[in-house]
Amino acid sequence: MYRLLGSLCIASLLTLSVTATSFAYDSPRKYGIQLGGGMGLYDMGDVNLGVDYLTDLRAGNTATTSDMGPMGSFAILYRPARHQLWEVGYNALLDVENTVENSRGDTTGQFLLHANEFYAKAVIVTYPKEALNLNFGVGLAYYNAELQIQDDFTSAFYYDAVGRAFGLIGSVGLELGLSEQLGLYLGGGGRFVNANNFSYESSPGVRSSVKILGGSRPIEVNMTGGYAQLGLRMYFDKVTKPIDFSR
């Protein structure tokens, strides 16, 4: 499934890149950057199993669960043609915390997840109105996820366990032109990724695999899910000033 979706995504990117390079395009919105933030929703994968395991260890244990977290974003924009846009960016997927408390109300179990998402998207731009753009994007992403596990019941602790994965990312959004150089972007989308191969430093200089709590197989965190995003886009027509050869 991953190979099929990845192949379709790469084919789409190559098609758009060939189309984009076939048109000369000059616009005050040819280059830009985007700053923003939003909220992400995640499947969480084995984190859910771990929370259930800790909750069932003792009578009276209760869980506080979450599958959502904030995100901050930065992207570089390049528009080689009126209907094409390349977006290369970084999303900081901030803390998603799940905890387990004992009957006295003490936190005795915790799963804390955050990740770095680096992506490249090809975007098709349409114009319902000149000042209102509709964007459809698809691309590839690389994830560096960090997981902290605290289990006071069995004295199992994994601090700053790191997992990595490649995935797919897609988006749909509206951009409202505030001026020639500014645009307000409101969008949403989804990601398809399963972070695995988590390891932690078990001793100085030695990294070991992180196992699922109560089991023997390596833990995986399915970060597949949706997101909503709000951003400010700032445009300029040239990267550098033109050289004056008449001097």
C-alpha cells in the first residue's frame, strides 16, 4: 500500500514539475514564505495499547488520553507558473501527552510524543476569484519522532526515544489575498505515516530498541491523521536584486 501511494505521489510530482517548467512566469508572487500554526490529529498506534496496559495493571488506575496536539510551521514557496506552486517546509508537531494516574491521583504512567516533519509538496492553484486561490497539494515527508515513556508500575523508562519514517502528506486550502505581497492561508489535510524503529540510549553510546509495554515486539506510533492550519504568506518577486552590467 505504501509503495503504491508513494509511486502515485512521485508520478504526480514529476508530472507537475515537467508542466511547471514548460511555462515562463513572472509575478510579484513568484517567491514567498509562509509562517503559521495549527492542530494535528493522530492515530497514535501502540501508544493507545500502552495506555490500556498501564491502566489495567492496578485497580483504580485512570487514564487521561489525547490524540491531538498543536503544530507550528514554516515553508518556502515557489510559483513557476500561474497554476503551479512548489512548497518545501517544516512542521513542528508539538507535544501529545497521555497519562495514567493511580487511585491516589499520582501520575505513574506517561506517553509524551512530538515530532519534526520535513516535507515537499506540489500544489495546483485555481482561482475562484483573483484574490481567492484554491490550493490542492500532495507530497512526500520525512519524520523524526521522539517518544518519552514513563512506567512507574514496572520501573520501565524510555527518555527521548527516537523513531524515523517516510510518509505522504496532502492538503486543501484557501488563500485570501490581503495585498500584492500578503496572503492569508486557511487549510487542512492529512498525513499517512507510521513511525517505527524507535531506539533509546540504554547505556552511554549504546542504543537499544523500544518494546511495546507488556509485549516483546518493537513499538510503532501511527501518526496517520488530519490537520488544520492557518498561515500568513509573504511574497516577493525576486530573490536577489538584478545586476546592473552598465556600470
